[in-house]
Amino acid sequence: MVNCNLSNSQTYNKFFAPISDLLSSCHNQYVCKELSDSQWIQMGTCRVLMEATSGRGFLQQHGSIFQNPPTCGHFFGTLKSSRRLKLCQEINEKLCGHVTETLTDPLAAFEELKSFDVYAGDGHWHGAAAHDKPREGRKWAVGHFYTLNMRSHAMKHLEMADEMERKHEHDMRALKRQSIQELRQKAPKARKVLYAWDSACLDYDQWDSWKCQGGIYFITRMKDGLVYNILKYRPIDRENPVNRGVLSDQLIKPTGGKLMRRIECVDPATGTHHVFLTNELTLSAGLLAQIYRLRWDLEKVFDQFKNSLHEQKAWASSENAKIMQAHFLCIAHNLMLLMEHELEKCFGVTNKAEIKRKEERLKKMISSADKSGRKVSIVYQIVQRFTKRSLKFIRCLRAYFFIPAPLSQMADNLRTLYATL
């Protein structure tokens, strides 16, 4: 199945099986005798997973496991390839679809969301490449904008930040470069698309245009000092458990802006007030507020990139290489989701200790809220999945890539790690 010396490693084969299955249907593949597309995808993903601090270091430490490994110059040359970049993007788009079809959707429990695709979006920045040329006496951070499917946790790269921006590019500036089709992410015509994004995405006119032309909606935090007129107080269904913690639901008209919905909520455990703005007018106020809270999952994936996978700087200086790296990060994330699911389905491996900790945190939250006369939204209880892959899982995966052992052995070892270390 795989074109490498680790063909006896069932862990490696199972991990990359989705890529092998999807590659044959890609339009941007090409027969390259020196470095096949299959091996190239595997090498790029391994580069993410194996804690390599540089491309040269990755090849020196891990290149020998592949048949006919490329030279350093060839490997870096592939990172400039426009065709391979298109293939990388195409593979991950197909992989996102596979993840969404395979994994359980906790938001399916909410009937009112049935016609919505729901995403979290944000930018993530890391260090410049070693050979990036300084501008104005310094090297500038490299930024990318990503989206996380809130139903499946599938990760997709949306856009690279403009490198000519001396500081971090504003989110809305990057979003405006996207077409309606790109923002809809292949959603069928009848479906709506909802993004939870931080307040850097706020643009009344653009939101209205996307809503009218593409059925695209946003929810974000309301900025302090916003001047607005209240047009109407909307009724709140207090019998609906998703609305626990909602203090008010208003239609407002910001100065110089379009009709907006202002939702004020209270954190059930701490009593902290949160205020949100959205152009979506049909969903329950409490459900919208909880969708924004779930946006934190994306921040945890960014933490996984930086601290668990140690992806803290760009791989190379070309724009293609930088975008390719972002796609490989998404591919690695999505493949880990599928691998974790496979181990649970086939071998019953779950991180019971972490599940117990999450249950205990929820109990403490409910207890703290009850003492203050507040109730926790039902969303907290229904959406209890892991926000990122554990280091135990990642380390076990790395180790068994190099061992020609059955997958059951890797599963048993991971079960032990979850239980004892």
C-alpha cells in the first residue's frame, strides 16, 4: 500500500490508507519516477509529525525509511511546485469530506442546525523560514487563516496572509479575497454556512453582502464602545435548555451599520457576561452563543500545531512552500482524527482518564453554577469531544511508524499509556 521501507508497519499503513484511497481520484496527480505523489504526501505529513526542526534534519533522521529518498535539493524543490501544491490542497479537501462522513457529529443533536454547515475560523502565525530575506531590517512572521468544521473537526487551510503586510494582516482583509464559493466550502445550494470568528471579522456591509448573495452568516464578540440603537427585544424560550444563561436577545442598528442581532449571555460558572453580534436571525440565542464558545476548539488545534507538533517556523521561503506546509498541517490533523476513530472502533481504545477529567470539570461547573442560581446550557453536556489529540497518542503514533508490528500491538500500548502514564 505504501512506497516505503515501513511497509510492514500496520500503524503506518493504516494511518496513510485514506490518502492511498483518495489519491487515485485527484486531478492534479502526475507520474513522477523520482518521487511519486504518494510518497511525497507521506513525507510531507511525516515532516509534520516527526518533530523535525528543519527539512535537512528531517531527511537526515528519517529520509532513509523511504525507498529512494530524494536529495535535499530535490525535496526542497518539490516544495516550490505549483502542481504539487494544487494536489496537496485537493487531497486535503477530499480528506475533509471523508472525515465529515466518518466521524460522529455532536451538533446533529440540535434539530434547528440541520440546514447549517458550521465553522470556526481564525488566523495562526509562526516564525519566518531560515532563509527568508529580511525586510526593513527584520524577518516577519508567516500567517495563515484556517477553518475548523465544528461538526467533524476537519481542518482546512483558507488563505495565506499577505506577506507585504508589515504586521499581522487583518482577518477581514484576507476573508474578502475569498469568493462566495470558497467561503461556502462546497455546501449544497439549499444549505446555510455559519462562521464563528473573532471580532477582527466584523464588517457590516460585507456580512450583509455574503448573507444576501451566498447564505453565509457570522457570529463574533461585540466590541466595547459600539454605538447602536435597540430596535426590538426578541422573546427568549426559557423552556429550551440551550437558552440557559441568555440574558437578552435584541435586534439593533449600529451607527453606520446594518441590522444586527445582539445576544448577551452569562457564563454559568463564573458569572462573566459575554455579548455577541450576528447577522443570523433564526437560531436560538443560546445555541449561537455556544457555537461561538466552541470556536475555542480551533485555538486548541493551533496549540497542537505549535506545542505538540513543534511547527513553529516556515519550512522554506517560497510562497508555495509556505502554503503547502499549512495544507500538510491540516492533512496531519485530519489523518490523526481518522486514526483515533479507527483505534476506538476496532480496538476500543479511548482516553478514559481524559474523559473522566472532562466529566469532573463539567460536574464542577454545574455545581458552581447551581450555587449561584444559574443553569448550564445543555450544549456543554452534549458536545464533550476532545479539542485536540493528546501527546500520548502522538508519541505512540511516532514510535509505531518505525516498528513492523501489528496495529493491535500499537492499540494495546496506547491503552496502557492512557491508563498508567
